[in-house]
Amino acid sequence: MPLATVARTAAVLGASGAVGTEVVRSLVDRGWDVIVLNRRPVDKFEGPAKVTQHVINMETETELKESCEKVMSAAKASALFITMGVGAPSKTKGQKGADILEMVDVSLPSACARGAKAAGVTHITILTAVGADSAAKPDKDDGIFNLFPMARAGGPLYNNCKGRVENNIRELGFPTLSTFRPAALLGTSNTPNAVAVIGRAVDFLLPVKYKCSEISVLADAMVLDSEDKLRGKGGESKDFDIFEGEPLHSLYARSKTKTGAKSDL
């Protein structure tokens, strides 16, 4: 089925973040109309003609679900991209950090997905992380001298949350669902400079599962995959596709041949 026959409108939750901004840019470059779902207006999305901002009520999960359903239903959105996350979870320690991670990385994205399902969205893409695993056993504290915050990126609580949000969305029964699980992200301030420098230097030595991802390439791959799914050209894809390691980097190689000039977002 040609993509032109499918509603080329996508919603993005988490568009104000580094990866979300790149997803919006990639969608615009490829001719999509974009709905940005934010807690508050963001200046950088005021200019592009194909981008419409909607301020969404995120006070409770019920209000978020209902707001997302209303907006996506009115726009006849066919796809939803969830790139929402706390960004640098290790900055907040103790139970407070754990609670923030739970809310932002599990509860709110799950509520938005429920709204998308009610609105008739057919494909959903979610950004999680390498090692996502709902069976991971979270730490009970921040470790010796509080050096290892429970909510740290890559920690067992973080991996647990990423795995559970995947499960929550999968259980909603979307026709297709893709989860992207990159390792270290390059091109975002949330990745410490030292990690980015070291990552680039040793990337060729790392197993493919732990190779770095440039956020612009990641975003292009997410959009290209969504177009495949909406065309019904997923190849060997299932209702739940996991892009981690070799499948992720193979998609990167393919997406690099499909992208053109990039808009200024």
C-alpha cells in the first residue's frame, strides 16, 4: 500500500528532548504533518509549517490519556513516537529519583499510548534503551556513600522501567509496535562529554549491541521503520519489533541511504 494512501500525520511525545527534536525534524523532512505533545509550548516548534503544538494535560494519567486521545483523534494520526524520558536520571538520587523515573519513563508514556489506541493510531514507536528488561531487580538504595543512584541510566531500576513500559504498550494490541534500544547516544547533552569522547574512540572495538548511536541517524531510522510498518512492508517483522544490536545498526545503514537534506530544527 503506498504511504500516500495512509494519513501522513504523526504525534510525538517527548519532542522537546534531543532525540524527539530529531524525530520531528526527520518527519518534516519526509513530508509528514507532525503533532507535538508537550506540557508547555516550545519556541523551536513555532516556525515549521508542518508542526502543530498541543499543550497536553499531564497532571494525572487519566487526563493525559484523554488529552492525547482527543488530539490524535481529531488529527487522524496514524503513528505515535514516544521519546519521553527523564534524560539524565542519575542526577536525582534516592526514592525521589526513583519516583520521577517511574512517572516519566513508565506511567506517562503508557497513558499516552492508551490515548493513541483509543484514537485509532495504528503504529507506535518507542525509544527505550539497551538492556531493557522488566525482570531486572531494582536496587533498594543508592549504594555505598550514595554513589550509585537507584535511577541511574543503565542501572537495574532504569532497565526495569524501560522493559515495563514496553510491556505496557505491547499489551494494548497495536497492529505494529517498534521499540528502539540504543546504547550510548551521541549528539545530546545528556550523554557526558567523557562518555561521548571515549565512546567514539573505542566504538569499533565494542560488540554491536553496545555501539554508540548518533541521534540524527537514530531518528531517521525510527521514521523509516514507521513508514515500512504503515505500508505493510515490515518484511520479517512481527507485531512487536525490537531494534537492538545488529537489527538496529542494520537499519541505520539502510536509513542513511534514504535521507536527504535536513531541515533546521
